[in-house]
Amino acid sequence: MVQYTLAQSPEIILTVSGKDSAKAREKAMDQLMELMETGKLPTELEEGFGPQQLIELKEQIIDNTSGEDAITQAVQVLSNLATLKLKVQETRTEALEIRKAVDVLFSDNSVTEEEITRLKEGFKVLKNFAQANLRYQEARNKAEQARQVLDQALKSSEK
């Protein structure tokens, strides 16, 4: 089963059998058209709205798992976040220095071959930092949900 939603109406969930594919998205569009025709869609869609604009809902941490499994997953998600945060922090300073050095490429000033070589080597650091930062941001979003799972589990033990 695959589920889709709309950016304009995240409360609308369209469920289609199978996995994410062009055919599944077309089926979801059929469901969406039916909702529009019956007046159950709370928002107006722009002209030209298509199946590629449907947002696939990924399985959430707490779906179809026991409480213990959800807690274990939540801790793993938080552990991953901690690792990514360290990696981002470790490479941030060097990456920002390299980013400043990139500006020399856009100036009319002369540059030496050594400066260009140093820049090219620095691009790897810059790329690694940018990728780690993106993964960190994604993990941080997932970790919010993980934190809620843990908070819920800890709250129930207080009673």
C-alpha cells in the first residue's frame, strides 16, 4: 500500500494498493477527482495539478510496531541524529573557510595554481559538509517524531 497527500491539504490521505508508481499515482488522482466532484476536498487545486505533485507518505515510526520496537527505533533515530550533528560540527568551520575562498573565482584578481589546487581539494570538504548537513536536517525532522515517541513512553511510566 502507498499513501499520498497534497501540500495544500495534508489532512487528505489517498491510499492505493501497490508501491509508488505512475499507475499508483493515477489511481490516487482518480480518488482525488472523486473527492473534488463530491465537494469533500477543502481546497482548490491549481490548473494543471498533476500526479507528480502528490506527496508520498512514508511509513511513520509508530505505525505497525509494538511499543518496544517504536522505542528502539526512536533511540536509533536519535543516535543517528547525534552522529550527524557531530559530523556537521566537525566540518563546518573548514567548509565555511573554503566557501569564502570560492569567491576568489568570481573576482578579477589573479590566482595562483596553488590556490586553485587548494580550492579543488577543499571542494571535497565542502561537498561532504553540505551532504552531511542535508542528512542532518532530514534526520532532525525524523528525530522530532522519535522524541515524541520517547516522551510518550516516559510520560506513561510517571502515572
